[in-house]
Amino acid sequence: MNTKKMADYVAEQCNYPKKQTRKIINTFFHSVLESLLNGEDIVFRHFGRFYLVQAQEKKAFDPYKKVGLIIPKHTRIRFSASKKMKDIIKNIEVK
């Protein structure tokens, strides 16, 4: 599902105009990103948690160029599903 499909679905479920719903969803995603940039974790009860971690510098190998390289220290985003979310999806078969 992409943002447009999500906005259309929410608009249909809530009887809101699609244009207004897209703006609300885009604002929501922007606020999530802004919170992460401010160093805050994002916690959605019964859904999960988004947070940032610092990945250390490491050595790697490029098999095409056959050279070693160093991947610099960088920030990664992580998601940890809640227990309720894990219980809901544990028996779903992936296509």
C-alpha cells in the first residue's frame, strides 16, 4: 500500500474528502520524521516503536571491483513491533 491508497482508504472509511485526508496523512508522516530528527522515539501503542540507532564504521568488500572499502558510521531507523502486533501476524502466511 502506498500513501495515495492509504489516504483513499482512510477517506472512504471516515467519509472525509480525499484531498484533506492526503494532507492529514502527509502531515502525520512529516511529524514522525521530525520527531526522529529531534532524537525522539515514536511509539504507537499496540503497533510498535520507531527509533534511531548509530551503526558503527565497518569494513566491507565490493565483489565487482574486487576492492575493500569502509562503510562510515551512520544512523539507521529501526522498527520494533509490539507484542500485540506480533501475536496478530505470527500465523499469517507470506505470499
